Amino acid sequence: MKFETVIGLEVHAQLKTNTKIFCGCTTTFGAPPNTNTCPICLGMPGVLPVLNRKVVEYAMKMGLATNCRINRSNQFARKNYFYPDLPKGYQVSQFDLPIAEHGWIEIEADGKTRRIGITRIHMEEDAGKLVHDERGGFSYVDLNRAAVPLIEIVSEPDIRSPEEAAAYLRKIHAILRYLDICDGNMQEGSFRCDANISLRPLGQEEFGTRTELKNMNSFRNVQRALEYEVRRQRDRLLDGESITQETLLWDPDRNVTNSMRGKEEAHDYRYFPDPDLIPIVIDDQWLADIEKTLPELPAARKRRFVEKLGLPEADAEVLTSAKELADYFEEATKNYPNAKKLGNWIMTELMREFKGEIGEDIAACKIRPHGLAALLTLIDRGSISGKIAKTVFAEMLVSGQDPEAIVKEKGLVQMSDEGDMVAIVRDILAKNPEQVAQFREGKTKVMGFFVGQLMKQTQGRANPQMANDLFMKELA
């Protein structure tokens, strides 16, 4: 029996405001426990919330960037549940009147482009954090995070594979970073994801029983957790067993999911409009002002890189995946117009240093865009070979020094004088008569051996094309 995977994702993104959603407490991460608090975010009796205007504007930006309809009148509601890190006994969120809904984004995965629907985007406050003491058998509550502003981005159940789920998350993450409304730091909890997944027989309209996955702090872990859950659910269904609706935690060390709690039916949160917060009304002027502030987004930038710079689609996709990476690339093109060659170096040599997760790390890279452009210019001039360039690149990563200065200091200028190289070529041929005979018998691949010997003797400084030509001339 063949099955179809059905995945829906809920992304919580912490907004980059200086203060919390309903009070003036700072949102700075890493402060001592319970120091970024006040009577309002602690839920003390008699206090009143005051909405942070930036939160609304940032939510509008994300709605516009994901092709959502902005609801001109939207409203906060109280979501009632009881947990130790929820000081008021309810969470201020949005329910039936969210700020944005009915949007979509396009993703590229498995060699295809697909449109994934977005059900809604709504504003809400974060809860606090429980810190568990395994030795003492009790937990501490840190309310620094309580009332930090979030937007929740809920997808339609349109995702059909773990690869698509990871691609969707990367695209949402990139849009948030391009808009500069979320720092996207998954380790600090600024970008969090819950995944709902079910399987159904291929061709069946009705959804299968779903499970919810939590505790996933990287794109890789999301994909691995979903891949595991697909296998687990398929095996159970093929064995004639049923799927239990439950919440699961992903264990990245053991690569398995563990049951957190049963979820046989939806919680009754008893939503009702928050009486302390009036409805938000967005007029034409406010919406137009926000639209004017939208930057060039990843999809538009990718299209420009393809159409104006002649990059292949796949290269443009990688180079626009993070705003900092795209900025770095575009800055370098000002001094080095060969976009394809430049992109190759960034995607191989540079991104290898950041293990593919480049983000803000590129800002700390000692090789600045003009330095990389200067290095590639030295190759094009014939001053250094591609092999030497990689040696220079490694030195630049450590020192940040100008590539031309490194080449001169270390004596790495490429040998391009024919007279100097002829004697070495003849010496190599004289010492390797067996390989010379093989070449003359038609085994032309032995040319690689000759050039390799020359490179070894010249410590990689020989011009490879000139070396190849000289060997051919002598062998003829």
C-alpha cells in the first residue's frame, strides 16, 4: 500500500522589538532570571496592558510578504489554560480575528516548485520558561520571556514530504530575516516550530490521525524528526495498527520520537475577546506606509540574480537563502563582475567555513567582499593559480590581509616564464621514460601525472595551462 504524507507547520517567531508586547520591559536575551519583568507581564491584579505599535507593524510586514490578506479590523483574545510559566492563567493571543490570513509562499524541493498555503498569521505573547532540576525533583520558573512578542505563522496541510517541510521553514526564516523583524536564532528560541504529520492511503481525501512534533531546534532536526515519524507511522499502518493522536518530543541524540502527552481531542481554551484591549483598526494610510517599507524579498532577489546577473536558478536560490549572504555576494560583484565564478567560490570555499548555516556569521568573516573580489582578480590575471588561490584564501580567513600582500609576502606569484619552466619539463620527461612511452602509445591521461610532478616541484606555482602546453610541445 502506498501512502501520502500530510504535514502542517506552526512557526513561532519572536519579533525584534526593544520592549515586550504590552509593557516597557526589555526583550534582551540572557538576563538573570526574572529581572526583565514588571507587574504587567507578571499578571498582577489591576494592571492594564498597552499594545506595542511595532508588534502590529511587524506582523503586517510578514503578512504582506507572504501574500496574506491583512484584516483591517483584528482583535486580541484570551486563550485560557493553566501552566506554571503562564502567570496570568491565560495567554493573550488572536483567534477568530487574526491580523493576516489566506496567504502563500513558493518553495523549491525535490526538484519541484510548489505553493504552500498559509492559513493565518496572528500576534500573541510568549509564555515564561521552566528550568527543570533533575537532581532536586522540582522546577524553577523564569518569567523574563513572558509577554515577549510573537507572531505565529500557521501553514495549510499542503506539505507532502520532510524535504518540503525543511524548505518551507528555510523560506519563512529567510523572509523574516530579510524583513529584519526576527533574528531567527533557533538556539535562543527566537524561531520555533511545531509540526503536525499524518499519513493516508494514496488517493484518499480524508486525513489520517496526526501526531504533533515538538522540541526541534534546527532545520536538520525538523527534517530528521519528520522522516522518522513517516517511517514509524507507515510501519504501524502496514502492520494493521492504528496511530495514536499524541504530542511527541524529538530526541536528537537517539534519533527517535518519544511520547510527551496524549492528545485525543482538542483543548478547550475558552477563547473570548480580551476586555482590556480594544480591536485594532488598520486604515488605508497605515497599510500603505508599511507596504513602502518592504525590502526586496528572497524570491524577487533570486529572480533579479537570474535575469540581471545570469546566475543559474540553483545558484541564485542558495545565494539568496540568507540576506547577509546575498548582501555579501552583491557587494563583491561591484569589484568582480563574473557573477558565476564569484558565486561558485562563495558557495564552496566560503560557505564550507560556516557549514552551510551562514546567517549573521558572515558579518564576522575576515574576508570581506572586496578582498574575495581581489583574490579572484589575481587568478584571472594569471598572477596565481586556482590552487595557490585556495592557500591564499585560507590565510585571508585567519588574518584578513589583502590577497596581493599575502602573495608577495609568501612568494606565491605564479611561474609564467616559459624559459624557467622548460628545463623542469625536460627533466621530468627524462626521469619518467615509462610514462613517456605510455603517452606515445595513446594513453593521454598520463599528462595529469606530468603536470602533477611539475606542480610538486614548483610548489604549485606553475601556470597549469602553460605547463600543459610545454609538455605537449616536448612530447611532440
